[in-house]
Amino acid sequence: MRTIYLNGHFVPETEGKVSVFDRGFLFADAVYEVVSVLYGKLVDFDGHVQRLARSLGEIGIIGAPDADDWLAICRELVARNNLKEGMIYWQVTRGSPEDRDFVFPPADTLPTVLAFTQSRTLADNPLAQRGIRVITMPDLRWGRADIKTTQLLYASLMKNEAIARGADDAWMERNGWITEGSAQNAHIITHAGVLITHPLNREILHGITRASVLPLVAQRIEERPFSVSEAEQAAEAFVSSASGFVMPVVQINGQKIGNGQPGSATVQLRRAYIDWARRTAI
Ligand code: PLP
């Protein structure tokens, strides 16, 4: 059984209890992070802790742990759960007032702070050998995709629809332009050898993995939106995320990308990112 962290305590997972009035439960009034763990160490910790602080600031939740606290919490969870490889999920909600109300609770209401580990094979994930198939779907999320909130219903619906339609995941599009994956940033490499990735604005999550991967890219990079048809005709495609690292995309809307196998530049980039992650994990 896992040991989790909840509101200052390390407890068995079955003993972590949150109020039914918690704002995270009733309003998805909460933000989260997912940090990967390799060899028992935290990958891209600073990036994730900084983005969490930004997400909290954007929606005005105060009183969450600071960077040093998060580091201590994560290291304790890794040790207590003997985690070698996988993820740590963090969530902070606006807390548990005594009743349901759209109006925020008093400023002295403590946030609910949760963290737990998930043991997974990340570096040798067999999906990376095969590559994933994606289907494009309209991006119907709210206009602040840059805030990492727990409002993940639409992403979950899309992912399940993609699976029901024989694919692995969804890419979202607005007016024919790809924004991002259900829980990953989306990238393509053109036949001219240019990597194209959506610019950082409110339409996408500012991926921590994206930020660490781009400096490792050998190709020229263009940060601009790309269209669904550009994606379908790309030489290579991939997604980036904390848990998937660099994951090749081998099919978009039933259209093979390249020869239908993970592209060579993508495979190289995945390797480079994993090397970098191992070197810099703390
Ligand atoms: N885009 C969305 C919508 C996500 O949910 C995620 C991760 O969960 C990402 C992109 C990738 O971000 P990161 O690399 O920080 O995991």
C-alpha cells in the first residue's frame, strides 16, 4: 500500500480523507503538477514547482508549500514508497469550507495539499518503440489552457473517444490549427527538417518537458501554430510530457506519418531528453 502526503501528514493511501465540501471536488477549484522520477530522483523539479506557483497565482490560491517544502515532501514520498521510476502527482485545492458556495471561502481557509506516487516504467516504455496514433478533435476547453487546473473532463472524454475509435490519444484543434494533445504538447518535423511547435500563449499548457526538450533539438525550430493537414503530411511528429518524455506519433487521423514508424529525429530526441533527465534529476 502506498504512503501518500495530505495536509502535512504522511499516511497510508486508504487513510487520506478530504471533505465532501472541498472546492477541488465540487468546483475543480484546484491546480496540479506531475513530476517524473528516474532512479529515485526528480526530473525537472524546478520547472514544475515554478509552474505550480504560477498556476496558483493565476487563480489566487494562497498558503501552498514552497519549493523547499515540495522537495522535502517528494523526497520523503520517494523514500517511503521505495519509488525508483514513475511519477509524483501534486494537487492544491482552495480548501474545504463548511458548505458549497460559488463565493471563495475566507482568506484564512487552508488549501488542501495532496501528493502521491505512481510507479511506472517511463524510460523503457514500450509505447515509445511503437509510437502512438492520434485523432484530431475540436479544442472545446476553456480559454486558459495555460493554467494547469484539474478540470480534465474534456481531456478525459477525448482520450476515451480516441481509444474507442481505435487510436491511442487525441490532438486538439481550433479552427483547423493544432493546439496540443489531451495531456501533452504536440510537435511536428517537416520534410524540410524544421521542428514546428505551438507558441506559448493561453491556448496551451506551457509544458515543462517542452521547455527542456527544445534546447536539445538539432533542427531549426519555428514556434507557430501548424494546421491539421500540415500535421498529417509531416515527416515526423511527437508529443512531450512529464510522464511520456518524447513520445513518437506515427499516425494522425489514420494517415501514416513518415513510414509509420517512430521518426529517426524523434527517436534521437527521446534519447537525448532521457540522458539529460538522468543527468539533471535531483
Ligand atoms: N499539455 C497538456 C494539456 C497537459 O495536460 C500536459 C501535461 O499534463 C502537457 C501539455 C505537458 O506538460 P509537461 O511537459 O509539463 O508535463
